[in-house]
Amino acid sequence: MFVLFVQVKAAKESSSEITALFSSFEAVVTALMEPPIHTSRLRVLEIEAWREGKVLQGVYSLGVELPPLLQIIIWGRTEKCLKETCEEIRSLGVECHYFVCDVGNKEEVYQQAKAVREKVGDVTILVNNAAVVHGKSLVDSDDDALLKSQHINTLGQFWTTKAFLPRMLELQHGHIVCMNSVLALSAIPGAIDYCTSKSSSFAFMESLTLGLLDCPGVNATTVLPFHTSTEMFHGMKTRFPKLFPPLKPDAVARRTVEAVRTNQALLLLPWTMHLLVIMKSVLPQTALEEIYRFTGSYVCMDSFKGRT
């Protein structure tokens, strides 16, 4: 059984960031060794781990009683970072392969997908988590930067899913995972490109998930986490950090594994984000605006120093 793990960009990771990634993978492997839920139905598990905020998506495929079947394939644009990540994963005793690929490039995605099938095998779980954020208002954003966000954050999922889903349907065995963001449901100023792309991605997964209802053995999971403590949104601040602390990557990884194990279609993290959905459904816009101001969401990107 095989898995694909997709990432777009990683540059100049420090040793501390690599250590953080290693710790995340350790947490994931531990979770995978736990007795699976509904073992008669679930033979494949997945997880995602982060490096420096440009989420290095990791996907794990695991036979319920045969850990050696666990394999990871990672994609990215920087070979040096891919190689370092592969070494970290292999140090956990897990087989890992990497391919240089920009998921925003349709032709490159299809070409590398063919290479994966020929050199490694069929992909069991696909995790789409490649993303970039520029942290600027619309008028301050460069046109090319805006296009880049949409190509990578949204259209990239079209290309990767289209490349691997047909074989999953044929085998009646597979899982599509989208690591999205709660900003898909509640946008903030200063990240208009990111919020727009994540909303599009959410609609994409919602439609895809419904389309898979009558496709036995193939499922989809969308994960919408709150701000996660990585370098991607470094500098972003909320007014009440103790009340709304950033999520830890390994915690999100474990919850993602659980969601895939149980074929959970939608996962909001933390659970309090469900209240946000309810408030947006029942409160008038003026009330929501005051909540944004009070919580600091209105200006949280003013101190943004993250990496694109």
C-alpha cells in the first residue's frame, strides 16, 4: 500500500524546525501503532506533519498488522529540503520517497504522478496541504502573487486529486485529505489571497465528498484547524492568546489520523470553532464586526511576518 504526501515549498529550515518536524513524525508513528478503529474496514491511515509553516504534508499508509507496509511519498519544489525530510522520516524506520514537483503546475503534477505510479506504486492516501500566504491587503498585493496563491492553494488540489482519484475509484480503496483552515469559513483582513483560496478549496472538497458517497472504499476528509504554531503565520496575534492559543502541529496530526481512521468528512479544530460557524449563521453582520474587533481578529495580521 502506498501514500502520497504533497508539499509545495520549503526553504532554509533551521535545525530547530527540523527537530520539530521529527517530533511530529514520532507522535504520528506512535498514533499509528495504536489499535485501529473498525479494523475490518480500515487498513490505511494517514497523517500530516509540518515544517516551518509551509506544511510539509505527510501521509502514512499502514497495514493494520504490518507496519513495514508503511510508506510515504513527499512532493516539493526544493530538493534539499525534501532530502532532509526523507532522512528524518527514514530515521523513524519508515520507507520514504520524494519527488520534486510544483503542484501549481498542472503538467508537472501529471508527469510526476505517472512517475510515482511507475517507480513506487499506487497512491492510497492523498493529502493536499500545499499552501502559501502573502499577508497583504488587496491593493498592496502583487498580481502575480495573487495568482500564485490560487494556483497552489486551490487549483493544485484539482490537479493532484484528478491525477490519483481515478485509480482509487478503480481499486475501490483510497482517501483524499485536505488540510484547509478555519479561515475558509471566517476570513480576516490582511490575508485576502489565502482566505479566498481556502474558501474555494473548502467548496471543492465539499462537492468532492458528496460525489464520493456512492463510491465504495473511497472517502474524503477536510480538516479546518485554527491558527497552528508554525512559521507560516509567524507574527499573527490575537487579543486573547491564552483563550485562543495556537494549535500544536502534533496535536493536529493526531486528530487528523483519527478523522481518517473513522472516515470523518469534516474536522474543525479546536471544537470551539463550531461556535464560530453557528454565530456566523445567526448573528447579523454588525454583531460579527464587533466580535472581530473585540477579539483582535480585525488587526491580527498587522504584525504578520510569516513566510510565503
